[in-house]
Amino acid sequence: MKLLLALVAVIAACLFTISKLHDDGTMILASLAEEYSVCTNVNACSDEDLAEMTDLLMEQDDYNSRMWLRVVLGWEHWVNRVTPNSSARDVSPARYGG
């Protein structure tokens, strides 16, 4: 019985985490849509605007999965908040001889 409760708790935590990442990713996608002038305001982006922004990101080959895009955006945002700040020169092409 304890094992079943633990399993249910783990599944619930996973679903909550994925839901939170999806919500964060949706806000990031709306921000990108506003930046790319797909919609006029983050709060005014419709589902069609977000789908258009998703298509733009997919065309740019930045992401592989349309289904998981919002979760991936949320995950990237979370990782950027948790990891130590890196400077632009840490990832600049000049550093790697490019």
C-alpha cells in the first residue's frame, strides 16, 4: 500500500512539474510572438498566434518537437534560472576558434 501511495505521489509530482513547465513555456512563447510581431501583446496572443510562433521556431530548426515545445521552453527557462550565470564570451564563437 505504501508503495502504491509513493508511486501515485511521484506520478502526481511529475504531472505537476510538466504542467508548470508547459505554463512557463506558453508565456515564453507568447513573449517570443510579441517580439516577432506575431501578436501585439503577450496577454493578447491567441492560440493561432502561438501556433504561428511555434511554426516559426520549427522552421528555424531550433526545436524538434512541436508537441513538447512549450515544455522544452519552460525547462530551458528553469535551467537558466538555476544554473550560475555565464557570460556571452563563454559561448562566443571566438572562444572556440569559429
